[in-house]
Amino acid sequence: MLVLSRKKDESIVINNDITIVVIEIRGDKVRLGVEAPKEVPVHRREVFDAIVRGEPVTPRPDSVSNHVSADVRTDALDDVQPEAQPSLKAPLPVADE
């Protein structure tokens, strides 16, 4: 595992097309922004695990799925409207190992 230290407004780039930005650090919570192509699924770990197990997933009112906009996605935004969130009930394809 690669371990990186970042400060607010600093970022990391993955595979030339995914950027993770530290948006805010508040106590023991870090808010991250994820910029990735629309076709790249982005989920919190607990949501991903539920999808892999085939369980239906209902988004939290304060979260956003990976298809909010074409270029910018974030998790746990305070100003996101729940009706703008698509369902995450479709299972993700799992790559063969």
C-alpha cells in the first residue's frame, strides 16, 4: 500500500485521469473530492462491499454517487439534494483474478 500525506487543497493523481483532492480536514474527518471519468465507478468502501455482496444500497441523504456531473464528484456534500442521487442497486462487474 502506498501511503501519502496531503494537506488541504493538495491532491494525488491516479492513472493520469483520476484526481483525489483534500477538500477539508475537520477533527478526525477528511473530506475528499474525486474527479474521474464518468465510466469509472467511485464508491465509499462500505457501499462497494454491499454492492459486491449483491445487497441493495440506498444512498445516504448526505452522499453523492459517481454520476453527479461529467467531471466533478464529491462525497458527503452538505448542499446535495437527495432527489438528484441515482440508485446504486445495480451490481458492479467484478474483474477476474
